[in-house]
Amino acid sequence: MYNLPTSAAMHFKRIQERLAQRSKQGLVFTKLYDLLRDKRFVWLALSKVLANDGAKTPGIDQMTRDDLKSAEQKERFVKAIWGALRRKTYQPSPVRRIYIPKPSGEQRPLGIPTLRDRVVQEMLRLILEPIYESKFYRHSYGFRPFRATHHAAVEIHWLIARHQYNYIVEGDICKCFDRIQQNLLLKILRRTIQDERILVLLKKLLRAGVMEDEAWRATDEGTPQGGVVSPLLANIYLNDLDWFIAAKWDLLTPTEKKKRRYHGTECPMYLVRYADDFVIVLKATQEQAESVKQEIGTFLQKELGLELSTTKTLVTPVTAGFDFLGFNIRKYQRVALIKPSRKATERFKAEVRKRVRTGFAHGDQAGILHLNRYLLGWGAYYRRVSSSDTFAKLDHYVWQTVWQWTERLRGVKPRNRSRRKHYARHLIPYRFDLHKPNRKSKGRHYGIWVDEAQTAAYIVTSLYLQNIQYVRRHPQLHPYLLDEREILARKVKMLLPPKGGKPDLPTWDRYGPEWEAIRQEALRRADNRCTQCGEPLSGRRATVHHKRKLKNFTSRQQAHRLENLVVLCPQCHLVLEKTSGAETRSA
């Protein structure tokens, strides 16, 4: 397998830093295409594409990362892309159209490029992103390195709480990604990117078309949602809107601001944008806010060919509160707070009901794991804002839903001895939880023991177990200037996903979705050593063996009891298999 040398990776980082510095100086770029001729750059882009979970989703050619497992397959794949780029004969394929549901109930169209096109788009992103990070407005937060939705919400909160801004304009652009004018986008790019070879390649990618129901359709406008480079292109397109608003107050000199205050004509305002969702925070009258709303609509229509939604673009006093990116931001009498929005909590309840009904139908272990994955993810997102009260209410809702549904599944009747037995059997303290972070909690919840000695259990987690940790304002440092990047990574790392993400978990078939958790607990108890010879074990060398065969039990839950599991090295496992023929699974 080809491994990109550390020296090569550092070489591309230095190139990105130089691109960012030149862009910051206001220089133009005329020879960017030469970077695409470097075969190592193709390998770098491929490694990033394959590391993304999206690589499991095929384009119209049905190719996924499973088709690029061997070194020879990757070498041929890279060589084909590299050769086409060198000869300038590269022709992108149409994207595959799929639809996903939106929270509103509508369908969002996505365009899935082929793996080959994703690699080329990633190469373009690696070149263009450092350049435009030097040109983006500082309060644009969507699809940018080291930035998150929380930073946008916190910036709005800071303006309202600390500087007494009293009105907001909630902006909603109708079908923004689908209505981007491609010729205008290329014109905007040409201000900085004066290498026509790059622009021609981008134009080919934008106009490759869409395959839907086995029919090809032209794409004369818009950028396909689902493409690697599409979010960056959308940010470049909307950057003019950011600076249009900034010119009204943020870019004024202190002298000009003072003069306007003196004459009573000031209208302080700041735009905070996340992709195509934006909020303009004003210290003004309602009439001034309405006037700004009209100006934005006119600018978008005349300059960018976009349209504001008349029903969703509203002028709202901050004391009434408003929803933005799943948060509700509101100024109360003495304090301004960011909380989970009502729509978010309603979606949470609907998802909990769905997961409880589908998960527990396959057994307690599967139900608890299926529910906990959602609870942990939802809690991790909202624990960065003022969510304590919301967490308490939703924990109560989860408690009621789980217990009522499990009672119904088991035919437990209210005011009956069987109900007391049900609670006695399943109400387990968190100190026995298989999920280690919960073990210090004093609470209890619905659970199921995984061993006969009752020393470990799967237990439904609670949102309150996730400590509230507030997010600070973004430090506004450049992610591609080395010194600033190091500070940036240190300050905002708590919001970033783990490097490389979690590896794909094996599919255990008959062993069920709960097997990975119980297997890890068996390894932990054995101190990751073979119980026969004491050899240290890791990764696929670790084998968790069932003493009695799975088919000898009436349920997986009984077979997966810790007493029935033993950790072995491959050699000891082979010896035991020959003598007993017992059933096993290894990672």
C-alpha cells in the first residue's frame, strides 16, 4: 500500500501556507494548475477521500472505497487521474441524484459524485481553501476549518448580551445551492484565480450534469449538494453578501462611526452566517431593521441572482427570541441565553420514540445501545450551551418512554406485583455501567445485566451526565498560517471530532449489534491479555471465545454473559478449537 511520506505531507502544508500568505497580501494566482500535475498530490487527496465515511457511497459508476483495497488498485486509480490531469483531458462524470428528508418534511436533493471526481474536487479544495480563508469575512462559520455552529451562536449571544443589540434580521435564501449562477461564480473566482486551466476544470465539474431515474439532465446553474468542493464554492459566492453588510458598519473607521453617532444616523449591525443561513444583529429601531432587510433582498437579487424567502426572512426583537442552527437565542430581563430550540426538542422526542420501539423489539441490549448512541450524540452537541433545564425535562421523557414501552412489551400491568419485579430487575445504578464515563454517577436507569454475578450492565444513559461546557468566542485566527493554526487547534479542539474518526466496526451477524460493547468489556477485564498464556493482545489478535456455543442458548443475551466468554490469543484459540470445536468471534 502506498503511504504518503511525512516529508511530502509537510511539503503540501508549506505550499498551503504560502498560498494563504500570498492571498492575504492581495496577490493573484496564475500557475495553480501546476500543483495538480504532482502525483503525490493525487495520493494526498485520495487518502483524505477514502478516510471519509462518504467513500462508502457510490456515484453513477458504483465504485466505493471497497474497490480500492489493494495497493495495485490504488496505483492504477491514481495513475489514471494523474495522467488525465497532466494531459488536460480530464472529463468528470454526472452526479447521482438522491434525496434525503429535511426537518421540515421536504426532500433535499443531493448529488453524489464518482470517487474519481471526489478526488479531483478534493485537490481543488486543498488549493482554493487556503487562498479564500484569507478573504472570507470573520463571522462566516459554515464549512470552514476549526469553526462550528456553536461559534456562530456564541457570537450572536455576545452582541446581544454585552453590547445591547436589540433587533435581528433572520435571513433565509430560497434554494441557495441550486440557484447559484455558475457564470457569476466563475467571474468572482477570476478576481483572484487567474489560471484559466483551473477555472475550466471547475466549469467542467459544475456542468457535468445529473443522472436521475437513468436519465441525464444538464446543470446550468447551482452547485450539487454532496460534492466535496461545493460548500467552499457556496462560501466564495456568498462572501460578497458578507462584505456588503460589513461595509455598513464593521468596516467604518472609528472617526466615521463617531460622526454618525453625533448626527444620530448610526445603525450598528453585524452579519453572522453559517452556509446559507444568516442572522444580522442590529442596534436600531424596527424601521431601520426593516430597511436593512429590504436592502439585503435587493442586493441578493441584483448582484447574486438569489432570492430571500418572504415568509422565513423576519425582523424580530431579541426579547422575543429566535431560532438559529438548532438553538434558541433570547434576551431575558437580566440575561441572554442560548438553549436548544423547541423544534430540536420535538425532533428529539420523536427520534427517542422511534428508537425505543424499534430497538427494544430486538432485545434489551440492542435497544439500550441503539438509544444510547443517539442520546450521547444529541447531548454532546447541546451541552455547549445553556441546556441544564432542557436536559432534565428530556431525561424525564426518556425515562417514561423506556419504562412504559418495556412494560408493554412484557405485559406488565400497573399496580401489580409483576411491575415491582420489573423495576427491581432492571433499575440498575450507573456504577455498574459498561460505559465507563457514567460509572461515577449516583443515578440509576433502565438496564440489563451482562453477567450472572451482576457486576456490569448495559444502562440507558442520561443527558444530565454530560457536563455543560460553554464555548468561547472564536479567536479569528487563520487555519493555514502555521503559528496561528497551532493556537487555533489548542483553543477550539474541544469542538473537533477525533482525528481520523472511529474505525469501521465489524459486522457481527448473529452476534448482534451489542457484541462490540460486551467484547470490549471482556477484553478490559482480561487486561487485554490471553487468559491461557498471558500474551498481550491488541486489534485483530484479540479473540473472544464462547465457552458454550451460541446455538445452545435460547437468546444472545444469555450466550453473551461474561461468564461464558474467555479472551484468547490466536494460538491458544486454535488449540481450543481443535479440542472443543467451540464457536468464536475475533476482531
